[in-house]
Amino acid sequence: MFLSVFDMFKIGVGPSSSHTMGPMVAGARFLQSLRAQPFQAHGLRASLHGSLAFTGKGHATDRATILGLAGFVPETMDAEAAEAALARIRETRQVTPEGLQPLQFDPETDLRFDFDHALPGHANGMTLSATDAQGDVIFHQIYYSVGGGFVLTDQELARQGDESRSDDAPKVPFPFASAAEMLEMAEGSGRTIAQMKRANELVHRSDAQIRDGLARIWQVMRDCMDRGLTTPGVLPGGLKVRRRAHAIHQQLLAERGMNLTAPHVINDWMSTYAMAVNEENAAGGQVVTAPTNGAAGVVPAVIRYWLDHVPGAGESQLPEFLLTAAAIGGLIKHNASISGAECGCQAEVGSASAMAAAGLCAVMGGTPQQVENAAEIALEHHLGMTCDPVKGLVQVPCIERNGLGAIKAVSAASLALRGDGQHFVPLDAAIETMRQTGRDMSDKYKETSLGGLAVNVPNC
């Protein structure tokens, strides 16, 4: 089993990796398939299903789908160019992607939110179609946005399980598919989790590419956080949620050095770091999936806490943090889910907290057994967490939830470091419990905004 660190940490845009980045990626992939066809299409249509329909407006899924069909991709999207393209498409009722003739596409009629028919493969499903001059469908594809910006066609989703067991899968030196295998390989090789993860990455890219890629990930994370810490105002979307990270950060800076500051104020620093990222995400800014946009603040907040508040911390250890976190995130995605629409927020903030706990434990000298313990503690204490965004926006309770996820991660790492790595509940058991809990959870609590806070808090 191999999921790259650059799959777990992807540079993109807010507010949602599954509902914004995923549909944009799907649109771009559809255009690529269309370019390979022997015919010329005349128009395009899109249909959103399941959670993409129910919370699509709040997550900007409609905008993302349109931009994807216009040729935009999350990593390189320019906000001003995107706004200009959206205005032009609504006026001309056509898209002009590179390498294709202009295609008829009226967002008012050709983009449909289907609330009645969920697609069978995943809660985040969408169908993209190409039509001829008479309006008849001549080519179509089903896509599933399975969390964290990952997108699969219906055929790819059906093959996924077989490919993970195939002898034709890319060979890596440490192919652990469970935490138990990871610990066994660590003990047998004498390597840390980060060292095994790096060895696997080296099969696919050079050491310089890994180094530069990880540096780029942290730079985007930090830039996002800094924007959030310095930007006041009200978030878009209609809830009129005020940005709070800037004001709280100013208060914390003013209190720095005061003799009577309570020890628990360190929690405010961690929460503010995380909230800054998720306020930027809610505003549609550039973020890094960690492992998703909705949980993007946890890992960078814990890194910032470690760098700025823990004696002896240094950026030279950042690759160890990120590689360890990615190894844990890959296990959770492979064996359960990182999708809120599939397993609730336990799969998003819970996974992020486990990743951050593991990374922090590693850079603070934890053994592989202690790192596994830290991840387990963090995930276990998010089990059952629902995904119930008010008005379908990644704002309430999502922004604060990242702050508490960061606090839990630091606490989990600290507890694990106080022990010897031996503990009662294995990480694999916590991951399987999360998968089962997500399976049993009502769809009302899985990013549909049909239950929980979403129906008990006024939306305006």
C-alpha cells in the first residue's frame, strides 16, 4: 500500500477538498478525456448527487464544477482569472477550454443539483456529460470525490480494491498496509516511520524533489496561516461569521511575557493558529489538504506550536513531521476514510489530529511504538464526531473544531511520550472502529446539513 506524502498534502483552494477541489479536478479530467475522443462535442452538462448536491452551494461546488469545465485546476487557480471566467461563462453561456472548440454550457440549466438520486459508489458523486448539436448525450463519465481532493471514476473506484492487492502494484521497500505491519517493519529494519516513508517516496521521486516538495507544502501552510492571523472581517456565505483569529492573536501577542498568564493560554495559541487556516479556507483561499480542507488547520497549527513554543524545535525536522503524519493519514484513508461525507468529521478532524499527534511525537523523539500510540489516542477521542455544517458552509462548527483537534493532538503526543509505547487499543482497532461508526452513522450527520447543528442553529 503506497499513498504519497504529496497525495495526503495537496495544494489547493477552499472551502472544501471534496466539494470544491474534487469537482474542479473532475471537470479538468473530463476535458482531458474529451480531447482524446474522435468526435467533437457541442455542449456540456453536469449533475451533482448526494452530499455534493445537499451542501454544494455552501461549499462552492457549483463554481468549482464550472471552473473545472473551463480548464482550471486547484493548485494553479488564480482567483481574479477565475472570477473573470465565471462572469464570462454566465454571459456567453459557453466554456472555452484549451484544446477544444467552444462548448455550450449554461450554468442555469446545464448544472443540476440532484437531491433525489444518490450514486452508488460514494456520497460525493457527479456525472459529467458531453452533448451533440441536438443536445443528445454522446459521452459521459461518473466521478466520485472521495475526500482530500482525491477523485476516482466509477471504473477506478470499482478497481481500487483489486489494485491494492495486485502483484502489479508499484513496489516500495516498506509496503505497510496497517499500523501493525508498520511497527513490525520498523522493528525489523531499525528505521523510524519517517525513514521508511521517505524510502518509499524515493521509488517515485528524487531526494531533492522530496525535500523541495515538503518545503513548498510547509511554506503554503505557513503563508495561509499568516494571512488568517492578519486578516479581520466577515466570512462570505451569509452566516456573517466574524473572523476571530486576527483579534485573538493580537491579544495573545499583547499578553506575551506577562508573569500572570495562565498556563492554559497555550491552548489559545494552538486554536488561533488552526482557526486562522480554516478562516482562510472558508474564504476560498489557498490551503493544503491535511488531509482535507475542512481539517486543514490541525497539522499546521501543531507544527507552528512546536516551532514557536517548544524549546529545541527546528525546521530541519519538518520533513520528519510531515512524512510521519502522511504515513498515518495513508493508513486511515486506506483502511477507513478521510471523507466527511462518508464517515463524518471523525474522518476529517479525527484523521488530522491523529496525523498531527504522530508527527509531533516523532519530532520530539518518540519511538515508532509511541508514535502509533499518539495517533491512536487522538483518533480514538474523535470517534463518533458528526459532520453537520450550518448552512452547508465550512465555518460552524468546522473552524473551532480544528482548534480543538490541534489541542487533542498535542495532548495525545504528550501522553504517548510519557509511556513506553505499550497500550490497550491498537491504532488499527481505532481506524476500523471509525470505519464501522461511519458506516452506521445516519446520512443526516455526514456532510448533508440535514441534522445536528445544521438544523438546530438559525441559518441567517
